[in-house]
Amino acid sequence: MAEFKIVVLPGDGIGPEVAAAGVEALKTIGEVYGHSFAFEEKLIGGIAIDERDDPYPADTDAACQAADAVILGAVGGPKWDLKPKRPEQGLLAVRKSLGLFANLRPMDVAASQAFRSPLKEDIVSGADMLIVRELTGGLYFGKQSRTETSATDECVYTVEEIERVARIAFEAARKRRNKVTSVDKANVIETSRLWRETVNKLHAAEYSDVELEHALVDSMAMHLVTRPKSFDVIVTENMFGDILSDLASVLPGSIGLLGSASLGATGKGLYEPIHGSAPDIAGKDLANPIGTLKSVSMLLRFSLNLNAEADALDAAIEAVIQKGILTRDLGGTAAGSEVTKAIVAEIRAA
Ligand SMILES: NC(=O)c1ccc[n+]([C@@H]2O[C@H](COP(=O)([O-])OP(=O)(O)OC[C@H]3O[C@@H](n4cnc5c(N)ncnc54)[C@H](O)[C@@H]3O)[C@@H](O)[C@H]2O)c1
């Protein structure tokens, strides 16, 4: 039996609680479906600064390099806010070291859950989108300079960088509802003009079966709020993706429900909930584990190619939500560990 190597980076705050939920779900899937997972826990973030004076120690990197996939809890907290070494440096370091250039964030609002959304139910009910954000180019990675009276941030994209992330979006669309919305600011910005040209060329050459539309980022912000159901896969550059994915993340009603995958060229990925370390609820067993469990479902799908197992986990999560076994952020009274236990029981019962 093949053994999958999974590195677990619990991190700070609620990170260890939610990462433990992910491990429990994978162990159960291993038992039920006959797979073997070897887990290795390593330091990242604030706890790594405390114990090693380094937010991303060399042995953590070596383990991540050797792994099939990495589960991350969350990093950061007030304890490290004013220190010169920052927990978030660990996050940037692992993404860079593993060459993770695409961040995937699915967001869906089931009809039965639409009442939780800050939007009107008829607008948001049934929305189901995947935002694919370019993660290693653009403004966040360009040269920066500063004088007394001015500041410059360079924004660079190459055809290769655009093509590889657009390919991930087109491939994902083929497994969903076959539509891609590419978001840019091509009426003003040169990198956006290259973005649009490159996406169009790739579409014509390899993905003409997928419906493609383009949207300008400013109008896209409005569309996400006024007609979120129109979108399937959305692909965009780093900064636009950062902003639009946060906007979309509030639609289901709790940040604790959403997971993410960061992928590179090799199939190896980093899987983490989109929320932070939530110091206000850490150590109280109040954290909603579902964002991490949704990330684990993507881990099964994208890094291990175990689609039936991912479907089983998704179905178990949905069943437990339907049964009303919910943490406090969703208006329930269950502890985080009770929600995990219920989801694991659903997997065994299926
Ligand atoms: N990827 C990451 O590791 C990541 C991402 C964002 C923020 N951070 C860090 O996390 C720390 C806290 O940041 P923040 O407060 O802005 O954001 P946060 O996401 O940690 O918390 C925002 C709010 O959502 C709640 N919340 C978050 N996750 C939840 C869950 N699973 N279940 C129930 N409620 C949940 C929190 O209690 C809080 O009220 C900061 O140090 C920040 O830098 C880390």
C-alpha cells in the first residue's frame, strides 16, 4: 500500500486545534478507504520564532520538500506583533520554497445556509465559485523603492506566469461548470493587457471548449455582491485576487467555513483554512474546523488524486451542517472537537 507523506504545520492560536481536525479526518479516511498516511508535525510562525528564533526553520522546509502535501493551521498573534521577526514570514517562505504560484479558494452558499449571509438570500443562495489567484508575481513581489517624497512598487508579469495560472483555472473549470471569468484592469494597466492577451491565446489554442469572459476588477467587485451566482471559476492576478477573494469570503456568513489550496507545478500543495489564528478564541475548543476540513478535501483531490474520498469528506461536512451540529460562529453551541467527531462519524457511516 502506498504511503502518503503529510507534513502538518499547526502554527499559532487556533492553528493546532484546526490542524488536529484535519489529521483526524485523514486518519479516518485512511482506515475507511485503505490508505496509509504518515504524519510529521513541524514548527512554523510564532511558535517557531519562540523555539528556534526562525519563523520557517530549515528542518520544517526539508520536511515540506519531501512531503506529498502540507496542512497548515494558522500563524500570528499579538505576542509577535511588535517583534522584528514576524510569523507571516514563515507563510511567505513556505509558499516560495514549494513554488506555489496558484491559490485556489472555493466559496459556495447552499440554499439551506443562505440566511447566514450578509447578502439577501435570493442573491446569494446557490452561489458556487472558485477563485484562482496568482500567488508569486505582480506588485507583491516587484522591486520596491522609496525616497523622502515618493515610493515605487514595480508590477511585473511574464507570459509564462500568466499561462500557468490560467491553465489551472481552465482545467478546474472543465471539472466544474465550464466557465472562466478572467479579471484584469486592461483598460489602464499594461500587465493587465498582457494578462488578457495571454489568457485569450491559451483559450483559443487549448481550451476553446470552456466559456471565457473578461471583467475589469472594479466592476467585478460590484458583480460579486450583486450577482455572485453568475460565476464559476474566476482567475486573476495577485493583488486583485487578494482583495476579491476576501470580498467573496464573507458571502457564506463565517470565515471559519472556507478552505484554500496553494498549488505549484508538481502537484504538491499547501492546504490551509482562509482564517487567521483567532487569538480571541484560541485554546477554548470554539474554532470551527470546517475551513480546514474543506482544505483537506482539496488535498485529497489535488495532491493525492483521491476524488471519491474527497467527495465523501465533502458529503460528511454537508451532512453535519444539515444536522445543525454547529460551532458558535454559525449560531450553534457545539465545540470544535464535537463538529470534527460528528464529521468523522459520518465518513465511517457512509
Ligand atoms: N494564513 C494565516 O495564517 C493568517 C491569515 C489571516 C490572519 N492571520 C493572523 O491571525 C491573527 C488574527 O487575525 P484576525 O483576527 O485579523 O483574523 P482571524 O481570521 O484570525 O479572526 C477574525 C475573526 O474570525 C473569527 N474566526 C476565525 N477563524 C475562526 C474559526 N475557525 N472558527 C470560528 N471563528 C473564527 C475570530 O474569532 C475573529 O473574531 C493575526 O496575527 C493575523 O496576522 C494569519
